[in-house]
Amino acid sequence: MFTSLTTLAFDYPRRKEYFQSELEAYLLLAREEEWNIGATKGSYSGAMGMVQFMPSNYRKLALDYDKNGHIDLWKSEADAIGSAANYLKHHGWQNNQPWFVTAQVADPVKVEKEINRGRKADTEMNVWSSYNVLPTQSFSPEKTGLVALRTGPEEVTYWLAYENFFTIMDYNPSRRYAMSVLELAQSIGKYESY
């Protein structure tokens, strides 16, 4: 992990400043946590533990959720889950708020500049209605963004995504990842309600 961060900090000019900052955060963490630098494991980009936190997020947002006096994102499931929840809360997650609703798009060409544009819920429902983009299930009137993902060889599915959807994208910028996480959460929620 130290080797990865060092290489990226000094041999990756495009994001040099970012990785130098992450290397500094890692070295501070190693001192604070009394880690053996050569023994810590991480991804090729320096992400650590089950939740793949970069060192700066580890220092700022990781929690000792199991209350054992030590934050361990590698071996403590409680710390990992609690830290991921803290990350989402820090980035704007709103409890008991919607994530997305399925939508029908009458003319995709008419809204192609709006599809998968940015990472913010910034369009009123009445604007979508004027574009003939309509929710196909009960919806909340808050602002949304239009998400489209290929769901079959010749099939594209559309969603109107609320701010919580885009908060997941702060954690991982892939729309497919965010959709997978939220659909899995919905399935778990349905299962637990039985």
C-alpha cells in the first residue's frame, strides 16, 4: 500500500497533488495507529479495508463503531459498516428519503443531454413532465436527475434519481454501482420486513 501511494504521488503527474495528499494522510495514520508501514494492505490506488477508504477519509470519517478503542476497517465489520454509513451521512444521505423511481421516457432523443448528466438531483418534476419523462410509480416531488442504464441487449431502463442516489455516487461514481447497491438494499429491506 505504501508503495502504491508513493508511486502514484511521484510518478502520476495528472493526479500528483491528490496522491501526495493521500500519502501524507497515510503516513499520519500509520503514526497515529502505530502501523507497520510495510504490513498494511490496500488497493493499487491506496484504498484501505473492507470499505476501501482512502487515507484522508479513514482519518476523517472512519469510526470505532464496535467501541473497542481502535478503528479497524480490515477486520471489524462493525467499524466498516459504521464508517461507510458515516461517510454517506457526511456526504448528504437523508434517512427515510427516496432513492429513485422508475420512469418512462417518450422520446429519449429529446432528453439525451439530460440523461446521465452530472451527479446531482437538480431538475423539478414539472420540467420532466414537460419533456414527457414520467414516473411509473408513486413519487416524491423533490428534484431528480435522469439515469439510464442498459438492462438488456436492446433495452434501456430509465429512473428519476433523488439526491440519495447521487450520494451513493460520491462513494463510487458509477451509476451502475449506485443502482446495484440501492436495489440490493431494497431487497434486504423487503426480506427483513417478513
